[in-house]
Amino acid sequence: MTLSRRTALFAGAALPLAATFHAAPARAQEADGASRSGLPSHATLTVGAITVTPLLTSTNVGDDPHSIFGLNVDDETFAAASEERFIPSDRSISFYLPTVVQTDGNTILFDTGNSADEITVALDAAGMAPSDITHVVITHMHPDHIRGLMTEGGEPVFPDAEYISGRVEAEWWAENPNDAYEANIAPLIDRFTLVEDGAEIAPGITAMAAFGHTPGHMTYMIESEDTRLLLMADVANHYVWSVGHPDWEVRYDQDKEMAAETRRRVLGMAAEERFPVLGYHMPFPGVGFIEVDGDGFRFVPHTYQLSF
């Protein structure tokens, strides 16, 4: 893969995805306390000549979402915002969506989920194996994005892959390691290529800095044949409480002020330029459009517009 700086990342107006979209039946499995029985295992769409496959590796049910989202608003405000969007304020479901992107002979996995077993099962359901993965891109190094890198026995899940991370992210975690970093990143760090904002990691895939959730959190713009899709990772972790209220503080944002500024910038760009986004924790399959809604935004899930 050639790394180069793009001089015009987002030139031109975004066009709708010229795509087909389908999902296959999922294997029934229990993950993080939530059943995936009956949910799809993956979906496939195309961005021009590039194939994008979000994988549903697991889900997680939470009983106190206000302890995670909207830390800077009171219970009444949180409950009212939830009721307005027809969701409960005392319960939530998170989705975990590592994504495979196939372009120019490369099969690139963005993030790896919560365990080696989960990512392996998800790849298998999508007709792939770990040996098919040519590159693993880590958007950021929170545990739920890196635990699928190594088996419990300490062996790489993707032994033949190249590894990519943002430089700022990798350097911060090297100085501030936790258990997940030591078990999953440290054994592989010498194999990582570290990239900067604007680096083209493969034809049509460009790194875009989106710091705040973690010190070096990165997103990736996929562009082909005048069509775009932003892999926004954890810029926004809930379609109502983060997208609708970008200034609400989130427990897992390491720099909460910067994360809010990044949400407004990235979501505002998606709304203005009308390209779709794919969020790691958005409702499966994680793909939708962003529109301005008052002082915040609204996540508009894809429907048939991705089927053409």
C-alpha cells in the first residue's frame, strides 16, 4: 500500500451510493449478555467499485444509558430527548460493527471487535477467513476495537496481514498502555504502519483525523466513481444521544470538549455534503445519512436508496 497525502480530500459533491444491499441470516449466539438470534450477520454494499461489508460481531444491552451519554444534562432532559425519538431512557442496545473493505486487490478489516472468536465467526458468516485479510486498520485503541487481534493463547488472528494505525493514537497508547493494549497491540506494534491525517492507505481510502474520543481517533473516507462513504468509527456512538445532541458528554470520550467539537465538524460535513456514514455502534448495519435537526443532527437510516 502506498501512503500519500491527498491535496483535495473531499472535492466535488457527494452522490448517493450506487449499490446493492443485502444481509444474510446470522448464526444465533450470545455475546456480551445480548442475544443476536434472528439478526443479520453482515451486509454488503458498494461504493463505486469498492465493496464494503459491515460485520455484526456482537451486541450489548445496557440498563443505565444516562450513565454513559449526556453526562452534562439532567435526568429530565435526557428522558425528554429519548421520548421524543421513541426510545426508552433506561435501556439501550449497542452494536459492534467491524467492517471489511475490498478494493484494488486488498481486503481491509477496520477494527476487530471484542474477541478473536467473534471476529472469526463473523468473517466466516460473510464467506471470509482471517487469512483473507490483507490489512487491519485500527481506528483507535479502545478494547472493543482491538480485542480481536490476538487469540487467548497469544497468537495473531491475522498473521499475514499488514497493520495500520494513526500515529498520534499509537504513540499515546504506547505511553499509556492498559491491559487490552498490552495483550493485543504491543505484540504487533513493530508491524504497524503509522499514518497521519490525509494519508491514502489504499486506492480510494483516506485517513481523516477525528480526535477527542481518543487522542488520535481516526475516520476513513471511502471514495470511488464519484461516490463516498465515511467510516466514522466512534465519532458518534448513539444515533439519538450523540448524533442528536453532539454537545452531550460521553463517558468514553477521553477529551470530552474535543470530542464534541469533532462530532459537530464531522456530522456537519456529512449533512452539508450529503454523503452516508457508517458508525461502529450505530444500529445494524450502521449506515445512514445525517441531516441538520435544530441545534443538532438526525441519523437517517438507509432504506432502498442503497439498493440501486
